[in-house]
Amino acid sequence: MKKVTSILAVAVMTLGIATAAIQNIDSEFDFLNDISKALACDDCHTSPPDRSERPIGKIA
């Protein structure tokens, strides 16, 4: 019975470590995607619209 309990404990611990590693890798890829989107900004070269182009009385 002690062997079964030990094997089960090791299996649960391995599953927990694997889950934590997968979550860490997933967050790393999200971080890299955010950086690549920020660096590859499509409309960064355009200047903001002139204030005179907005209709009077409207808040954008």
C-alpha cells in the first residue's frame, strides 16, 4: 500500500509540475506576441488627426 501511495504522489507531483511548465511557456508566447505586435505597428507612422478636423461639439 505504501508503494501505491508513493507512486500516486509522484504522479500527482509530476502532473502539477508539467501543468506549471505549460502555463509558463504559454505566458512566454503571449508576451512575445505582444512585443511583436507593438514592434510591427501598422498605423504608427500616421500622425493624429488635427483638432480642427473634428466636428464642433462632439467628444471623440
